[in-house]
Amino acid sequence: MSWEIYTIPELGPHLQNFMQIYEIHKIVECPDKKPKLKSKHDRICRFCKKQYPKVRFRKDAHVIPRLLGNRFLVSDFECDSCNEKFGRFENDLSDFIGITKTIFQTKGQNNKVPSFRAPNDVLTATRINAFNIQNSIEIRKKNVDDENLIINDSSGEITIKYPKRPYRPFNVYKAFLKIALSCIDDEDVINYCGAFNILTNGYMSESVKGLARIYKYSITVGGGKDKPLLFIYKKRNAWLNFPTYFFALHFQNSCYQFFPPFYRADKFVYDQDGAPYPICPPISTEPFPQDVKYNIECVDLSSGDLEKEDEETVVLKSGLNDVESIIGIDPVTRRQSTSKYSSDKIVGVILVPAKTVITFEE
Ligand SMILES: [Zn+2]
């Protein structure tokens, strides 16, 4: 099968290099209805290897976490006890991801958009119905002088900066690993024993801790995906000194890249820094806007300690280049303010769906 894919214009050569080494093996999409699954009585858990009725399969086991917006992609190979255990990793994943779940209106548990609160409420994001428009998102900072929310008058960009809620990095890594191991082919389960061990025993020795890292691309919000999409790449030549499979999870405005370690046929030596491997620029089946900006970071997720110092910056592209057209809204009454808009006096912004026309009461 062939796919027409695009990347950020300036990363074209980078994508070409990557595609010389890897090819797309599989694309995992989130469907609009549940797939047909095996009868519960015939199920075996891929993770603990136990079979019904020793373990139960009552709960929906999401292949990609519910909190990432996957509602229907569920598996028939994850028992209730493993599901419960992985749920704890997903709580850390949720705090690691932070505010974008709310900004993108990703529906999670109970099909609701979660609210977001940074520690000490320095920044909050909530879905509201304002000006008779449903599905707006209000982002507010605690104090007018705080730098958690800044509008750049000349570019129209809105920069949001906040401390993340504390999370355990190694649990976040395991949440990603679990997604990957839920999406590998059945015949490869046996080849990934080492990776399954990390997930089920929760342990990674000091000497290979460097493997517990992921690369994260983020692009300016304005583009992005409403449902997660996972690309599984396979290296074209078995003798190449790179991981056999490589995973890229596209989610909202980010793309997380990593590989499950210890694949049986991967012969290279894993060392403390992990293994060098090529990463893929963000791709899409539609062209990216010419002016899209991106950022890439390598995130070390090897620590089992609570991370309390992590900060996140999200840039929203508002398209409001004409500052004159911005109107001020009284934060209390939510009516049009009589005073003139000034970027240093804002406490919050309200994001409304694209192409919305707002009419204010007199
Ligand atoms: Zn299990």
C-alpha cells in the first residue's frame, strides 16, 4: 500500500533520509465504532499471559488511552488486572500531557472534555458556554501580572506557560510502551519479551536506562489532529544497526517517537545513552501550512521519582494580526468591556470554534 504523506516544508530532506531507512509498516487509526472482538471466554492476556477464567475481561481495554481521545479502539488481549495497573501509568501520562487535552477539547472519560488546573491554580482551562456559543475554552491566569498567559500584539500569538502537575516520568514511559506493545503484530509478541518485562515488572536496570526516553515534536497549535494516530515504521534492511520497529504517536499538536527495546532481532548494543536512531519529522496526509513552527525535544523518562519542576509552553496561533480588531471582555460579567483592549491587562482568553461569529448584547 502507498500513502501520500507530507511534512513541515523545511523538514522535507529529513523525511527523505528517514524513509530511506524505514518504511511504514502499519498505521493505527482510532475508528468510529468498536471493532469485532474475540469472545471473552477465548481470551488470553498479552501482558500477563493469563487466560480466561483465571483473569477477567470485563472492562474495555483501550489500545491507545481514552484520555488521548480514543474511544472505540479496544483490544481483546488485556485482562482487567493489567488494565487497572496500566490505568495508573495513564494518570501520569495525563499530567505529563497537561493543558492541551483541554485546549484541543479531547474527550476523555465519560466522553467529556477534562478541565485543567496547574498547581496553585496559576493557570486554568475550562470548557464553557460563553456568548451562547457552545464548546468554548476559557484559559485564565491567576494574576494579571503573571507571565502564564501572554499575547504578542504584533504576531497575534498567544503563549501559555505553566508548571505541570507532578508526575512520575518512568510511568509515562510505560504508558507509551504499553501503547506500542498493544499495537505490535501478534507474531511479534514473542520477540518483545524484554519490553514486556519492563512493563509488567516495572523495572529497568541502570545500565539501559537511557532507553527510557522519547522524542517529542510539537507544532504551533492551529494545526494538529483531533484523534490520535500511530505510525509503526519498520526498517528496510535487517542488517541496519537500528531498531527493527519504530513508533510515532501523533496526538493533537505533538508527535511522540520511541521504540520498544530488546526486540529479538535487534543486535546492536544498548548502552546507557540508549542507541542512536533516526527520528521521523511529523507527517500528515495533508500539507502543513507554510508558516508552521515546530520544536523538538528529547525527554528523559527514566526516573521513577516524582517530577515536580517540569514546565510547559504552548503557543497558540490566533491569526489575529490586526490588534485593532481585538475586543476586551469584562472577566466578571463576560460582556464587552468599555475599556480599550491592552495585552498587559488580560487575565484570560476565550477560544471559540473557528468561523464563529459573536454578537454581543448592547
Ligand atoms: Zn493481564
